Amino acid sequence: MISNQDFTSILSEQVIHTEKIQECEGFTPNKNHDKMLIKKKFQFIFDNDNKKIVYILDGRILRCDYCEPFEMMMNFEQIMYLNWKGDWNQNQKKNGKWVALWKDDYFGVGGFYSENGLKFGVWKEMFKNFWDNAEVFEIGEYRNGIRIGQWDFVFEKQKIGGGFYKENGLKNGSWIELSQNFSSFSQIFQKGDYQDDKKLGLWQTFYRGRSVDSFTKIGGGSFNENLKDGDWIELSEYFSNLSQVVYKGLYKLGKKQGKWETMYRVGDESKFEIIGGGYYDENGMKQSKWIEPYNCFQSYVQITFSGEYQNDLKIGSWQTNFREYGGDKYSQTGGGSFDQKGMKVGSWIELSEVFNRDFQLIYQGEYQNGQKTGIWNTMYRKEVKNQFKNIGGGLYDLNGKKDGIWEELEDQLSRNVSIVYKGEYKKDKKQGNWVISSINGGGYFNENGRKEGQWIEFYDYYDSQYYLIFQGKYQNGRRIGQWDIIEMSECRYDQEDFKFQNKIGGGNYDQNGEKNGKWLDLDYNYDMITYKVTYLGEYKNGVKIGLWKILYRENNSKPIKQRNWGQFDQAGIKVGIWDELQDRFKMDIIIRGEYKNGQKTGVWSLMKKDSENEGELNKMQIFSLNLNLAVKQILQMHNEKIDLLNKIKNKYFIFSLFFFYNYQFQPILYFENQSFIFKSQKHFQTSKRQLEVRFLQQ
């Protein structure tokens, strides 16, 4: 994986090799309930002469940024949805005020650049891995491009960390730092001291899961001259509420020594159990027998790798083992051999990044000197009791590059095996016509591996009965001209298959691939069954401007409703009075208020608005609405069959949530003093704990 540090060498190469395409592993949220960030491959081109960076995915140019100094995005959500607005001076330096928009929202992020392109004054910046479930901000002061004084981490409008920078920009004193994969589902921070940017003394790691009030210590250890020393407990790179894996062992001046244990627990209040580990020699190198967990090891993805290390190199036979949820023993699902140089050789079976108990996808083929070669097959089975079936694959040449005809899934992170792309590779680049199954779609890749001409391709949403597609034209990887968003559905009647198409959105792209003119956009959370919401308005150079309307309907049997959504200024920032949907399950309920400079201000009122009348909700209606919202949060988190019972006692409301168990309703949630308290019993197969969902008074 290319890290930010690796870009120094990449840039030095590209001073000579301008326009060289590089492949990179960034981060994107997975499809699980924890939404943890996992690796996703994309390509980029750094044009050193023009100070330009281009992001590319599967032959499509996603964005093109001018960057001075060089800044690389690794978070795929930011590549797609983060846009900076500001001015450049004659020396191609950022100058004056710059602000950031996230999707359609402005969070006050930004600040000022000097004529020399250096940040100065108070800045509000997004956390490195900012996205929808990690809306964390860093606030503090710059002087000549250097952070100085107190800087704070802010999450959900509360300070949750930070520390002090000296005049030279070095960290000093007590600090609370957030982990790279901090999110609302998995809140992790480290607490300790700096001296001139070097960590010293005791550093502790704290964790809080979703809907848990307090942080608990879960790891940590000591630093000696900025080097880890003594006993340590470290969290895995992908630690989350569903993947609670830690490593326990000894450091000596920055090098791991002796026996290290890998431990895992199912939930926040469960005990850690040993699932693997091994031995480090005095030089910090892995030796002898090791058992290592899969990156996203969790209850329904219990995968380990076992084999021998010699001087930190894997050698000999390595097994990939999988255990069913609730099972006692692991069974071999894949693996292969390494030579004495740590290179993969011979026959291998590798598991896909999304392998789990209900989606078992593997790749089978040969390695030679660490590179894939010859025929590789893609095999799939739904679960252990089924047999693997060949669903695709193709040929690797002697240099480990894809070549010839291939059949592959739409995305290596996809969990839908019915969507298969078929076409030709030449030296690892897609070329010529490619066909997409299920929708009679696809298009053409030019000699540079960029999409060209007319294309029919999938939107992000797909399930077995409904899917969305985009249809339009590419020019060297950029979308241009008219593009339509089409809703497709299919059904089977009297042993015949029927498919239906319905245009639900679209608009025009200019020659630079920017949206322009009138557009009918889908909501970012558009759902073809439960949330059919679109927006109608105008774009100018990729920015929403003027009045936009909202169109919605609860299901296909009801008519489309339309009303004003709100106004954008010429910079794409919300201004004036806005009507926003409050609850995806109650589309006649809106929240109305005013935006100033892109941020909410003053009083916002809950309103009921339908075709017959409009009016502000009273306190009882607001109370009931927020109850429904909180209960839905409980349902989404626990996915249990429940029934709701309302009771009135002693002049205040007590709401009880009941779980149907052994033919009886067992109380597991009640409402009191503006809080929802969730009590979970042992026979619900969850640990004893309290889960509180706050009542949010508008």
C-alpha cells in the first residue's frame, strides 16, 4: 500500500516521468454495520509540470485537483464528495479565503492563505479520515503555514481531544489524539505526553462503542525517547466495534521481543480470548510458527493465516483457515507456499476481501516468483455446506499482468456474483468492448484504459430485484453530454421474466466532466424501496446554484410530491429558508429554518406539510416523532423483532420496548426523563449492559 510517506519517492520519479500512472490503496467504508474503513484500489496521475493530480477508478476520471503544495487524498469518500473552493494568485499559490463543501453541506471548514500560499490565522479543518460517520474537525491557529498554540478535536459539537503546539510547530505537553479509523461506531483515542514532538512516558488507549456513554481503557504502554518500551497492548489497524482485535507483548527500545499474543472479543463487555500470535527475536523479526488474523477478523469473518516465519519472511506452507460463527474448530479454506525469499510460489487459493460466512469468494491459480501467472479462476459458494462453482477468471502473463479475455465481478469489494464484467485486458489495462451482465450494458475502453463513447453502467445501488444504472457518453475517461439515471426492476410471472425501466434523473456534463445546467439528482441515501427522494435544480461548473426543489414519494403506488428545498448561492453554499426532510419514514414531516453562509442559524421548527395543509408540530407531535426516531435506531442496531407499548404514568411518559421471546413479551427498553434505556438479557444472546439513546429536543 502506498502511504503518504511513500509519495516523496513517487514525486521524485515523476519529475522525470510526468503523467505516469500509479496504483494506490486508499480507504472506503465497508458494507457491514460497523462501516469501518477498508482498503480500496484506485489509480492516480501526478502531473509535476502542471501541479495537477488526477484520480481514476476503472477507467473513469473521478476528479482533477491542482495542488501546490502536494496533497494526496487517500479516503475514497473524500475523493468523491469533498470539494474546496477558493482563489489562486498569479504564482499559482492558494490565496485568500478557502472553504470546503462536503456533499451539499458547509460545516464552516476552511481559513485563509497568505500571498505565499501559507495558511494563517484560525482554521477549521477536517479530520484526516473525515466522512459521514466520522465528522471530526480540528480547530486552531496557523502562523506562516505552521500550527501553533492550542488545537482541538471536535466531534458532535463537543471537544474530545487535542493539545498544544510550540512556536516551531512541535507538539508539546499533554495530548489526546484520535485513531486513524475513529468513527461514531468505534471511537478510539490515545492519551499521553509530548516533548518537542516526541512521545514520552505512559500512553493509554481508550475506546467507546456506539451508544455507550463512557470510554474505557483498552490498551497502551510506555515510550522511552519516542520509542515503545516495556509491556504494550496495541489495537489492530482495523479495530472497530465488530472487529475488536488487539496484540499483547513486550517492546525493547522500539523493537518487539519474545512472545506476542493476538486476542479478540465479540463485544464491548466480553472477555478477550487468544486467537493467535507468535515469537519475535531480539532484532524484532518474526520467527518460527505464527497464527495471524485476517484484517477484518470478526464474529462472522473468523479467518486466520498460519505458517512459518524466518527472519521476518514467510516461508514454506501457509494455510488460510475459516471458522463458522459459533463453531469450535477452524477448517482450511485456502493457502499456498512461500519460497526462501518470502515469495509466493506454486498453487494458491486466496480469499476475497469480502469473504464471510454468507459470501465465500476465492481465487485459485499459480504464482511464480511472487507474481500471479497462467489461468486464475474465481470460485464462489454461498456457505460451507455448498460446493464452490467457477464464476469467472482469466490469464496472467509472465510479468503478472492481466492479459486476454477476463470475466470478473464489477468490484473486488462487491458481494453480488450475478454482476459479471467480460472483456479483454492488454498488459493489465482494459481494452476494447466490455459487457456487463444482467443489464445488457457496458462500453468501450480506449488504448489508455479509459472509458470512451456510449456506456451503460451500474449505479452504486443493486439488489436482486431492483437496480439503478447510468447511461451516457465518455470522452477519454470523462463523462460528457447528457447522462440519464434509470431505475430498472424485474419480476417473474407465469414462468416468464419481465424487466421494466423508468428514467428518474439525470442531466448534462460539460467538456471538463463537470455537471452543468438543469439536473435531477438522486439523494445520497436514495433507496428504491423506502426513500425515493430526488432534487431538481441547476449546476454551474459542478456547483449547485439558485433554487432547488425536492421531489419524493413514499412508494411506487403513490404520486410524486414536489416542494421548494432551498437556495444555493453562486459558490454552492446554502442560504435563506430551507425545508429539509427530518425522517426518511415520514416524508410529510420537515424541519424548516434559515441558513447563513452555509450554516444553520436561529430557530428551526418541525413542520407537517402535505397536499392539504401545513402547520408547525406541537410538543406532543415532536415528542412522538423523536420517539419513533430513537426506536428506529434501536431496531437498526439490534435487528430484533419487537413490539412497542405506550403507557402513561405519573404525568410523564414511559415507553416500553418489548422483545418477543418464548411466546412472551420481555421488556428491554423504557423511556424516562428524556432518555431511552435499553436493557439486554442473557437469553437475547447479548451481554448485560445498558444502551442509551438520547432524546433530541428540536
